[in-house]
Amino acid sequence: MKPHIRIDHTLVAIEEEHAVHVLLELEAPSAPANAKRAPLTLAVVVDRSGSMSGAKLETTKECVQFLVRRLAPTDQVALIDYDDSVRLLAPLAPASPGALASIIDGIHAGGSTNLSGGWLKGVEECGRSGDGLKKVLLLTDGLANVGVTDRNSLIALARSAAGEGVGTSTIGLGTDFDEDLLMGMADAAGGSAHFASTPDDAPGIFATELEGLVSVVAQNVSVEIRPTDDVALVGVLNDYPVVAVPGGLQLQIGDAYGGETRKVVFELRVPDMARLGPATVGNVVLRYVVVGADEVAAHEVIIPIIVNVVSADEAGSAVPDADVTEQVVILKAARARKEAIALADAGDHETARKVLESASEELRRIAPMSSAPDQILEHVYELSAHAVAMAPATYDAATRKAMHYEASRTQRGLRDRSRRSGPRRP
């Protein structure tokens, strides 16, 4: 992992207090070829409750077949399905597409949704493997209404499983599932959360998840932000799980994919400095575990955060780093989505609309200065469309889910790869 620190204002005026935004870019190395990557342990957990009947379940089965066919012989996979009861269809074993094909074809819709039971069986199967990347892939279209149904309890269980080395990624299908639960479980377990609004969205999502699994180059990536004694950490604009540590905060980034760059932005309040010249205002501590076919090793890197104290005239004439400013605006717009959701949920649709319109205008303002204006304008169009959808007559479960997932992906710095080709429907 290659870390890079950038600051919107590297020049600060002597004897003046300043607020500075710090951008930490984490560049992951390219993933090795499939023949050299570390083996995977994967438990695929499929909701087969009654609401999954028809196109939802048929598409899901095609997607699972697609995923299994692309695993290597050195990978291990288990297959579980659930309705009100849980079935271990295929215990953890080396991936064998031929042996699993008829089992997958035989999955049929049943009754209620014992999400906790299916997921726990997936965790149990993954736990039978040794070291390496272990992941439960959980798909559902409904609410957990059998077994453990409390959202906070399930999220806590996912966090505990991650502590034992088993991560979780989730796929919510349709508009009736609990996105706060599925996103919370994935967040707590260092995985990814996906939203398939229709069955046609599922193939691209499975392809995305598989691409991530086979290109993981580092696990348990964390970032500690440690300001110096007189410097205050105002806040983090991303939405990673946060743990307080002595002298600062730790952000739990999760897995890093080959060739991907994650961006973390936080704000520091720097007090007035009485001495000219470079000054260290904090440190970032990056920790991660390298995952490879021949190596599993922990790494730690400490990166100082340095500003340059200059005269007021020199600081006043300096131009802020445009890329840092752009990331600040993008992340604040993602926060605006979540603020609008909370307002609309509470019935204040008009204020929600205004929050989104304001964020959209701020993004439109910076688009001409951006190195990627088309990407900025895409955010603008999405926010504008959601602002229109804030009216009571149009704010629905699908709108809420789309806003929530889009905001989360932006705040995690994740690329949208779900539009890449996956299994094709006949």
C-alpha cells in the first residue's frame, strides 16, 4: 500500500488559527495473476423465502453458477440456502462447478426469512478453513423475521465474526429488504454492500464481488489519525467504522483491491503558530496485512502531516489544492444524501429537497475546475433527481435505498464496477 498525504492549505499564517483538510490517498498494488493469488474461502448464502420465487430466484441461481465457475480449484466454497429453516446444500470443499451445478439448480422458493440462521451457517463453514481470505456472501430480498431479528444484534454478530477472520458482503434485492441491516453488517465485517433494485442488476453485482474477492491484495486495512497535542481533529468526512484509540481515531477501511485508490479526508484545527517554517501537526498510521500466495505479513507505515508556517501575506496568496477541495465537496454531498434521508423519514420533505439542491449546486460550481468534470456532473444529476423525488408522493423505498447505497459508496471511495458484464440472461 502506497500512502500519499495532501493538504488543501499547506501554507498557514503565523499566529493565526486555521482549519485544514487533509486528503490521504491509499494506492493498492496491482493484483497478481490468478495462478499466484491466495486461495479463497467463500460461503454463498441464498435467501429462498417465498418472495424470491420467479425471476429473482432464477437470476440468483444463474449468478451463483457464474461465480462458482470462475473460482480456482484451490478455492473452497460452501453453499447454504434458507427460508424459515436453513439447509447446508454443499459443505465447504474445493470449488467444483460440475458437482455444484445440479445442487444450485435444485434451489426452490419456500417460506419465511431466517436470515440470521443462514448467515451463521455460512460463518460456521468459513471457520472450518485455515488462514486466508474468508468471506460470507449473503443475498436476501426481505426482512429477517425468523431467528435473530434485531438489527443491532445481527450487526454485532457480524463484527464479532470479522474479528475471528470471517468477513461478510451483502446483496439486497428489490425494495423490501432492510438496507440499514445489510449495510450495517457489511460495514461491521469489512465487506461490501450492494443494492440490486431488479433481478437484472444482480449479474453485474456478482461479477463485481467476484472481481473484488480475487483481487484482494491487503486485508484489515486501518488508518489511525493522531493529531499533535495542540491540534484538534474536527472530524472525518468519510463513513468508515471508527474506533477511539489513545491520541486519536482509527478508521477501519477493510479490504484493499488491486490497483484501487481509496481516499480519506479529515479536518484538523491548527492553532496559531509562533514560529516560521515546517511544523508537524499530526501523524497518520497505516496498518494492513498483505495477502498473497506466498506471504501473509503485517505492515505499519507512519506518515507525518506537515504544514509550512509563513507570513500572513504569503499564506493569503496561496491557492488551495483543487483536488483536496473537490474531495471535500464530493464527500459533503454524500453526507447531504444521508441528511436528506433522515429528514424525509421524519416527514420534512421540503427541507430534504433543499439540502440536496444545495449540495448539487456546490458540485456544479466546482465541476469546471475538476480534472474529471463528467464524474462531478454525474453526481449533480443524481442529486438533482433525488431532490425531485423528495416529494411525499415520490419518496419511496427504492429512492431511499438508491440514495443510501450511493452515499455509502462515495464515502468509502469505492468505484462503481457493478455495471461490468456478469452472467448473461438467456
